[in-house]
Amino acid sequence: WAPEDAQVVVQVQVAGTEDNTTTTVASEEVQREWMRALGEKHGSPHGVEWLAAAEEWMANRTVSEEQRAAASSFRGAWLSETRGKQVSDDKRLEREAQQRRRIEQQREEERARTHHWRALTGRSIEEVAWQNISTMLWCHGGSGGAILVQIGDSEAIVVKPLRMNAVAEALASEVAALLQMRVAKLRVLSMRQDEFNDMATAMRQASCMKMEDKVQVQQVTSKEFVAVVEYISGHVLQGLEGQAVLQCGNTDLLADL
């Protein structure tokens, strides 16, 4: 620790030699405060005088020629290895170009996935033909995320894990219906129901757009409760797309909001 406007003492010295590099602190008061803080932090029995005690100890040490040669050899090998790891400008530029290509490829794949799911339509959340799952995609979210599940060629639903908020989400859906608020329909599926086993088996056997999503599918289908949620094609009211919707002057949309 040291104040922002202070310099820090740095001293490197091989025991028994005069090879050292020292940088002086801004003032004696700052130096003693820095030494006191370090002494307290590390529990030094010498308190603020730990540096003086260390210097006295080093002054009484002697180094054999064999130890000096070993230290010199290690220092030379370490510096040589460090220099050997330096990357040339050409290699650095090539790595940066490869990184840009990877990022652009990832963006293109994301755009293709977005286009695919926006082309699908929602369907009833009742009597789902789980055996007709075509593909799936895991989506991150603030309350545990969800899995988009394509049924057949053109329809989709959503499977969402429910944790401690299972009752709250089911109640919120019922309250919204009573208030005539248009929200995605939802029904809770328990692990004790036969349909849950059908759903879990079908989802674990089906393919995912991203191979790493298989882990999420396994975790979601191992929960005690999940929600089967209505799929609504579109986008969230955020970002550039959300701004464009709000600026289009659709008064009906604003009234619904």
C-alpha cells in the first residue's frame, strides 16, 4: 500500500553482493507510513523497522562462489527465455487478423441463428409433440435462462427452468390473465408427471444448434419443475431495434405498453 502521489521503494539485491537497484520514496513520512502498513499487513514482529532488520540480516550473509555462479546462470537463462518469447510484429498482426476473422464468423453465425428463430411461429403450449423436436438453442436470461425448442418445421415453444420462483412465475401468469395483460402463456411441468419424462427424453436425444448447449439441456431437464412457455417471435424492446420500434409512431403499441 502507498498513497497515490507517493513513489514506492523497490530494492533488489543478491545477498553478499553490491548489485542492487533502489528508488527513493517521495518523503520520509510517506516511506515510514508505507513500511508501517506493510508491517501490519504481514504481521512482521519488527513492526515499522522490518526493512532495517532485513537489511541488517542481509549484510551478515555471505555467498559462496558456487552459489553466485548458480544465481548468475539462472538469471541468464531466465532473461534468455523471456526474450525468446517475444512476438514479432508480423506474427502479432497475423494473430490480430485471425482474431478479427473469428469474431466476424461468430457474428455471422449469430445472425443466421437469429434469422432462423424469427422465421418460426408460436404454437399451443398444450399437448406438445415432444418427439418432433427439430433443434434447440439455449438463451441466457436474468432468472435462469431458457431453451428455445423447435417443433417440426415451423413452430417453436420455450422450456424454462423453475427454481425457487416457480410459484411466483405461475401466479404472475394467472394475475396477468385476470388483468387482461397480453403475456406469453405458461404452464408448469413437474418431474412427477409422465409428460416430463417424455419431454426430457426427447430433448436429450435431439440436436442443438450449438454443441455446448447440450450441457444446459441436461441441467434444465434435471430440474424438479420447468415451465413450458409460449414462443413469441420478435425481439426485446432494447438496443437499436427497440429504439426503431419506439420511434415509428405506433400509438397502439405505446398504448399497449
